[in-house]
Amino acid sequence: MGYARAYASAVLWRGRVPMEPADFVPDWADRPRKDKYFPAAPHFPLPDCPPGPAAAVGRGLFGPHGEGGFTLPLLGGMLRDSYGLTGRRLGVQANSDLGTLPRYPHANFSRGTASGGGLYPIGIHWVSGPSGPLTPGVHHYSTPHHSMRRLLTGDVTPDVRAALGGRAEECDQFLVLTVKFWQNAFKYNSFAYHVVTMDLGALLETWRIWAGAQGLRLDAALWFDEERIGRLLGLRAEEEGVFAVVPLRWAGAAADPLPAEPTGAVVRAAEQERSRTVIEFETVRRIHRATLDGAAERPAEGVLDAALDEAWARLRAASAPAGPVGEPIRLPAPQETALGVREALRARRSSFGRFTGNPPMSAEQLSTALAAAASAGKLTNCQEGPVSNSLTRLHVFVNHVAGVPAGAYAYQPGERTLTPVEAGPQGGFLQRNYFLDNYNLEQAGALILVSAPTPAVLDAVGDRGLRLVNAAVGATSQALYTVAPAAGLACGVALGFDSVSYTEHLGLVDGEELPLLIMMIGQEHRSPADFDHAIA
């Protein structure tokens, strides 16, 4: 058994068996920055391009997506709306940091993409070649300033193309996504790797929706020569990993042959770390090393899809109730989600205890939310994602939905139906198995559980498949967060729940279909005490 399977099992059981080091306490006074800082690197502000009038959430989620090219304003708009800081929020809610929010050092700044536990971003690097608008080089996106910091001058895109192993041979513009482990591990220690791999999928899903709403398409690579790109960026593999490479089609790019000989150049710009003490957790080091094995060996076409075919057929049959629980409920068609993608991303927020079951949400709203969440499970913007199968399955705990009885259901996206698994109110079960105090799960209109056949994926494509599965789960959460404002819903996502209890309650195959995320949707109290200051 590879280490990724052991790590996934530890995540599954962490509600009952704490992950090591069990006695770890975050030193909040010595926390790292929420972004990387290169004090000696020159930087320039990015322009901003508001999405056009046709750039609606529905188009971004469900297409059609075109083959157009990026421009500098389009790239600036996408980065602004996904990872740039867009506002400061100070609202009365049930999260534990409420008392510190009025103090500027602890201010809560919002952005379009969700992440596990706060504003600990994926690092975004732009490797630009001669077809772009800038002098070729390597740049780092500074989220607080919405600017690019130049880390290296010169065309190193041949190095990226070589690392991709023959893909994107016509491309000389790339977004490279990295994860500096300490930015999340200072809070979550060994659990951090699970969180940040979901953060990766959330960002890729934001880009899929944003670009799709503009008629553009992005395809991310998760299998590539990671150590080669890490050397190019001057990273230590123990501290920071390269998790995705996104080739950009650039408008007006010349058709001339591109240089093919790698340069061997290395970024020398030094980052300044804020924390006085940086801890390298052995579990994070081991799981990262496990997912590096075979990083450049892209899975053969069809292998993952076939493995998912077999796994889902077996798991669905094994988890079907032994006797009849009730008749399947067909949901109405999803509502039109015509809200602009920028407006939806600016409105995205976590509800944190402000749900109310009165009035109930509508069945049409539930259908809209489920369709969006299901659309992300295939990771259609990932070159290694499945073709016809989803990496995730959704179960729905209905609390307050007009026309849908309370109960636990399995969602069938193709038929748009809810198949009963457990009849009756579920609020007691949900609240007993939630660790924190920032949500009353019974007051949410519905809770959506995201599960995945993680072991089957690992058997099919190796330990690096853990990143693929978790990215699909993160993408699912971001799709739901983005569609919620368009559907008139509040939303919240949480990792602090007892996965084993959900396995038992829903009759899932123990250790083979893993409950990985809970997502709450519903109505909020009508008169919240809120302060929202836009800065973008």
C-alpha cells in the first residue's frame, strides 16, 4: 500500500484518532504571511478587464467554452476576481475570530476563491514567453497589490514545455501553481496537505468558470516533471511544491516555431519569511514525497475513467439500502443563473452560523446548487481528469426544502433525482458529528456531502492521484460557492466533521468511499449586522 492510502485513511479517522503531532498548538503571533514577499523584486500593476455582459455564472459552469485567446487585461481580470483581494468584511457571525476582526492586523479580506481555513493562497507564477505583452520572464502574482513581481528575466518557457513532456508545444505562456506548505501547516500541521490539495481544485474551478463565461477554455496539467519546474522557480521541495501548470492560449500569438532547448535557468530572487520558527512536519514531507513519485508519468488515456466505471458501479451497489426507504424524488430543472461571474465571485462568502430554516429554500434552488456541484466533479479543465465519470459523489441531507421531505438522499445527476437513503429529520445526526461551533447544521436548508473513491483512484494512477481526487472535491466546493449568490442562497463549507459516522450512517463501503467535505446551503437571517467595504 502506498503512503497516500495511509494518509487518506488518517484523514478519514482524524475525528476519532488525531493526526500526529496530536499536541500541536499554532503560534498565532508567529504566523506566516498570507502571500509570498520578494522585497527586492520589481513589480508592475496589472490592468483589470471586467467580464462582458454575457459572462454569466451559468455559461461559465455549463458552457459552451471556446478556443479564444487571453490578453493582458483578461489575465488581470481573471487573477483579480479569483485571488486578488476585493474587499474587507466585518460581519457579526458565529466564527471564532469575530472578536479580532475590528483590529487591522487581523482584518478579514475577501477574495473570489474559497480556501480551507482562511486566506492562505496558492502561489501563482506567470512564466511568459515572446508572444506575451511583457519582456519574457518569470513573475509572481502579488495578491495584496494585484501586481506582478518579476523574479527572472529571459525566456524560460522551453523549460516548462520540456517538463510537460510534449504537451502545449505551441504555447509560450504558462500559469504555474505552487504550494508553500508552512502557509497552511502553521495552523493545520499534518492535515495541511489534505487542505491545500483541495485549495488547488478550488482555484482551478474559479478559472474554469471565469474563463468559460468569457468563452475561453483552460486545461491544467497535474502530471509533469515537478522537480524540474521546482528547480526553475528556485524552490526547495521540502518547503514548496509545484501542483499544476496551466498553458494559456494567447491572442495574436505568432505561429513561428518556439525554442525547444531548455535553458537550465534558475530564479534567484529571495523570498522573505515572516515567521521566526518554521516547522517541517514529517507527515507532510512523506505524503509530498509520495505524490512526487511518477510525477512525469501521465496516466494512459482511459485508465482513470475505466477505474471509476468499475469503482462507482461496485460502491453504489454496495451502499444501496437493503429495503425500500421511499420513492425517488425528481427535482425541477435548475434555474437560470444569469448573474455575472464577477458579481457572483464578489458576493461569495461563508455563512458562519447565520442560516435559518424559515423560510425554507425551494426545490429549484436545491436543484441548481446540486447541478453546479456535480459539474465540477469531472475536473473537465484538467488534462488528467476523467472523460465521462465523476471523481465525486453527492449525498444530500434535506432539512428545510419546500416540497422535499426531510431525510438523507443519494443524488443522481443524470436523472436529477434524490434517492432516499434514510428517512426523517437529520439535524440531530448532523450536529452531533460536527466538531466546531460556527454552524448550526440543522438550520441549513440542506447539507451536501462530497465523497470520492480515493483508494480506487490511487490503485489506478498511483499516489499522485490523491491530488487529483482532492482537487475535484475543492472544485466542487467552489462551484457551489459561486452558484449560491446566483441562486439566492447562502453557503458554507466545512472539514471539521466525523467522516466515519457519515460512512456508517449512509452505508458507504468502509475505507473505499471516503466522505471528504460537507457543504451547507440555505437561507440566511434577513437583517444581518454586516460591514462590507469594497477595495476593488
